Amino acid sequence: MSTKVLLVGMMGSGKTSVGTALSTKLGWPYLDNDTLLERTAGATARDLLDNEGETALRQAESQVLTLLLGMPGPMIGSVAGGCVLDEHDRLRLLQSTAWVVWLRASPQGLVRRVSGTDRPLLGDDPAAALRKLASERNGFYAEVADQVIDVDVIPVGAVAKRVIEELPEA
């Protein structure tokens, strides 16, 4: 089976939960985008966005993608939701040997999941922000994905099982 799984999707789509479940089921390490970003950039995504702007955030996210793509397998990694906005990052995902899984969630499902969290880019109207972000990004997620799983009503364990079932042979 493929020895590297990269999870893409909107904030709140379950990348961390699914990545952790996959790690448990496969015995592979899980590398979380938010953790790697904070370690490499020295700031959280929120702090980067607030203090240095969206360009600095996107550059830091791209650097984390570089780390994930260069990491030897087996491993599971989560990719920042905004990485797909950059054409070069999309190309790198497409050209990688990683199995890329889009955890697709509806804007309504995302609102339920991120409610009460401090997520960058949501502003005062998370529902409207998530609809806008989804309309900008969903085509790009589809472009880079080897597998798409609708996660609104599927438990995390079942999502992880589907990923494992579809992993191609190495």
C-alpha cells in the first residue's frame, strides 16, 4: 500500500481526528499541520495572520507542505486548508507519491464543527466565511485528491477505515 497519506480539506473537516485515527490503525506517525506550522514559524496560524498577514501565513503553510512531502514514509500528514490556493503547491501535491485524501464537508457541517473555536479567516459570520472559502477551494481539493470522502455524517473511525481500504499497493 502507499506509505504516505496526506489529508486535505477545509478547517474543521476532521484532518486531525482522521489523521490520529489512521495513525492508531496503521501504526504510522501522524504529523499535524498546525503543530508543524507553530514549530517551524514560531507562531500559530492565528498569530501569523494577525501580526504578519495572510501572505506570511500562506508561506509558512507552504513550508510545512515541503516538510511533509520530503518526509519518508510511512506517515500520515495533514495539509493546511489554504495550501490548495497556490498553484505550485497543488502541482507538488499532484506530483507527489502520497495518497491525497480530501475530507469533504458541507459548509453547514463545518460551521457545527468549528463553532466556538478560534479559527483564522472566519470573522464575525463563520457560516458566510466558510461558504465563501468552500466555493474558492473545493475545485482545487478535487483536483489534487486521489480519494474523496464526505465526512458530514460518517464517524471518524469509518472515515479512517475507508482511507485504508482504498490505499493503493506501493
